Amino acid sequence: MTGFGETGFGELWETLLPLGRDPETGGYRRYSYTDADLACREWFASAAAQRGMRASTDRNGNLWAWWEGPGSSGKAVLTGSHLDSVPDGGAYDGPLGVVSAFAAIDQLRARGFAPARPVAVAAFCEEEGGRFGLACLGSRLLTGATDPAAAGELRDGDGVTLAEAMAGAGLDPQEIGPDEDLLSGIGAAVELHIEQGSALGGLGAAVGIAEGIWPHGRWRLDFTGRADHAGTTRLADRRDPMLPYAAAVLEARQAASSCGALATIGKVTAEPGAANAISSSVRAWLDARAPDQGVLDHMVGQIESAARRAADAQGVEVGVRRESFTPPVEFDPALRARLAAALDARGIVAPVLPTGAGHDAGVLAARLPAAMLFVRNPSGVSHSPAEHAEPGDCAAGVTALAAVIEELAG
Ligand code: GLV
Ligand code: MN
Ligand code: MN
């Protein structure tokens, strides 16, 4: 692929592209500690080695590569993103930030920049929660935002625990938990990410600066009814969990629309899964996001009430459990101002945007100054194989990130 400019991005990008891509859908299935993820981990180690950067894996399975010049000291500048994906995710969500980080370092080295502070490239583990269900798991564990013992017991769809998966990958699950030594050595974090919307396109800008992240979370809805024969059970005698599930889906759309928020049921399983039987149970996951906490609570309450009402009417039991939650995030105003000034000084126009998408930088923001750069996504589509960024915009992202690293590590 060409058009990435002189940033060195293209070569590295090409080596990552085939890993974990499904040949049928063209989407990525890079789930933590699977073969695809292990291949991405090897790719990261090799990218670090090619640059003479010291690489390590922390106690939570997050990957680190360090650029430490002879004169660098003090707290590090952290950049990077994640390499895991949602089911059939796009190529850019996460990897764009990791590849851009290495390419920005290449660019800075090529112009003889010597960092006064160490620069760390990180790839956080299980950002999407695609295997174990808890988004930003690696950064939550690092910062102490989630309980290590409970995390170790999280199970994937086949019943494998996080602890077992980590042990299978040669890591010690006894070590899972906050890492204050590592955290205390970081002065600021800047994650570059593809925009997951199309605002930059409308504004005619290749890169933007994140303002903050909407509060958001995931709730698991368990509807338990009674399996029965589809051809003989009278409608009045059924306890069909599919009906309150359907009511919850419709209410999610209705409540989100009336609240000016977002609610999505994108994953559902039905047991036993026969076309000619009423289901015994339906499990669905609600993803809800809103501009503020009050609106989010109100909307989720409305959806839960509708699910309970419909379940009662059908003689179905319903359980609602919050699986993850991220409070509102406002990225550090002083750090954002430094980013804006560094970009402005180089003539880079970078509008400020809010987002409803979750990011490791949002989790890190609770413990240290954090900020984000977004790269234009012409269609705005994300969490889909159709996700795309133009090569010239990827190059612009690398140049912007290099400017930011130069400002923070100089
Ligand atoms: C992460 O991509 C999210 O779900 O917001
Ligand atoms: Mn994502
Ligand atoms: Mn992401």
C-alpha cells in the first residue's frame, strides 16, 4: 500500500494487517491470548527489537516497549493503544495507535530528536472485552480500577478463565493486579485512535483532539422461561423468554432516542437454540452510553423496567447485572492545551471532539494526565470490517503524534 508518506508507517502496517484477519469477512478476530493475539504480541516484540527498544510484558498482559536515550530521565511519556479486536472488527481500532507510535518514534529519530524523558509504547490487553467481557481490562487492572481476583475468574464463551488463558500464554495469573511502580514512572499518556464517527470529515481536518468520553457500561440481561414444543404449546401456556428480550431491544431504541443517548443490544444467545422449540433462556448484553451520568442511569432504568414488565407478563424470570462501567472522563485540560499548542505551532488544525467510545486513555485518566488524538475516518464506520482511514490521514496522525511526543518528552 502506498500514500503513507515518509513516516515509515506503511511498512509496519503491512506486517500487522494479515494477523487475525478472517478471510471470509475481512474482519479481525484478535481475542486476547488466542493464536491471533499471540501473533500480534510477537509482532509487537519484533517491532520493538527492530528499533532497539526494550520490550516487556507487565503483570496484566499489557505490552511495553521503551525508548530511552542516553540522556533521558524522569517520568515517561506513554503512547500506544491496543491490538485486540471486537468480533470482525476493523483494522484501525487500536492498531492505528500502536503502529503510529512506533512510526512517530522513527520519525523523531530520523530528525535527530533525543528524548529528555523516556517514551513508552504500550499495547493494552483486552481493550474491547471481546473475550472476557470487561472492556479496558488491561488498563483497569494496571490502575487498580477493577478487582484482580474477580478478573482472574472472568470466563470466555467456552468457560476458560482469564487466569487459565494467561497461564496458557506463559504469564503468571498470581501476579494480576495494580502496578504502582510502573504507573508512578509515567508522567503523561497520549493515545492516538481512529475516530469512531465522522466529525473530522465534516470539519475538513485529518486529526483532532479528544475532549472527553461519555459515561458508559455493559449490562447482562438473563431471561429464563420454559422450553416447550413450538408446534403444540398453546400461546397462553407459553413462558417464552424471547418476548421480554424483544421488548428490551425495542425499549433500548426508544429510550435512547428520547434521552439523546445511545443504547445497543448487539449480542444475544438463546438456549437450547432449536428452531422448533420455545427457548428456555435468552441472554442479551446491553451497551448504554450517555452525555452524563444522570441521563445514563435514567435510560438504563427505563430499559430495565420495560424488560421486567414484559417478563412478568410472560411468566419469565429476569436478572440484570452490570458487567462493566466507565464514569465520565474529561481529558486533562493542561495536557490538552499542550497538545493543541504543539500542533498549532506546526500548522496542524486539530478540532476538539467528545466521544461515546471507550479507550484505555480514559481509564488511565483517573490516575495520570491523559489525552487522545483522533485520525479522520471518512465514513465514520467502526467495529466493522468497513472501518477505514486514508493513508494520507494516517501519515498526518503520525506527524501529529511525533509533534506531541517531541513537546512532552523534549
Ligand atoms: C470500545 O471500542 C468501546 O466499546 O467503546
Ligand atoms: Mn473498539
Ligand atoms: Mn479502540
